[in-house]
Amino acid sequence: MILGVGTDLLDIRRIERTLERFGDRFCERVFTEIERARCEGHVARAARYAQRYAAKEACSKALGTGFRDGVAWRGIGVDNLPSGKPFLTLTGGARQRLERLTPPGMAASIDVSLSDEYPMAQAVVVIWALPQQQHEQAQAAGDGRQSR
């Protein structure tokens, strides 16, 4: 069962300008420590930040709230599995919103896709739920999905 879908398209040049103007202040306000570590020093630093920014926007839309009702920028974290596949981790108000969105007896998972082709970055987020038992069986079978 799909609980929410969100997408965001962002001009990487906007993030370049923001990084030039606000630097660390912007990064510390919006991104988790893990996200900053993944982006800093990368050849395409602004593009990496833009992808993560777009993922946060897309996730807030999929949650149905945007950045209000306790959903905050750093409450949505973007990281990558060793394979490179991106995943989201929700904390605080974002996690609470996901829990309220998930029907009783179900377990929620989040899929995210990131892409960029200068000057644009895009993210798509799908929040879905399976019955708890079916979700646990899929986890045990190692289907690669992670509960968030």
C-alpha cells in the first residue's frame, strides 16, 4: 500500500550560490553530519548537496506536511548503502509523522531515487507499507529494503 509520493526538482546553481553566500551556516542548518561528510570534498559537491536537498523536499511532500508540524530539515537524513543505493532515515517530528501515517499492523518503508544532470538535481520518494508479518519476512529474505 502506498502511503505517500513526493518529488522535487532543483537547480544545482541555486545550491552553488547558497553555499557561496552562507557556507557552513547553511550546511549545518539543513544537513546531518553524515550528509555533510558525504558531500564535502566530493568533486561535484554542490550537486551532491542538491540531490540531498531535493530528497528532503520530496520526503516532506510524501509525508504530506512539507516542513511544518515538527518535520525539520535534519530530521530527514540521506545516506547510501555500501552498494551506493540511497536511503532515508527519519528522526524527530519526521519519524513521528511517518508513524502516524502508517496504519496499525503495518510497517512503513521508504524508497528514494536521486539523480542529477547539471544544472538540475531530482529526487523521488515513495513511502509504502506492508502488513508487519509480510514486512518481516521480506526483511529476513534480504530484499534490500530498509524499514525507516
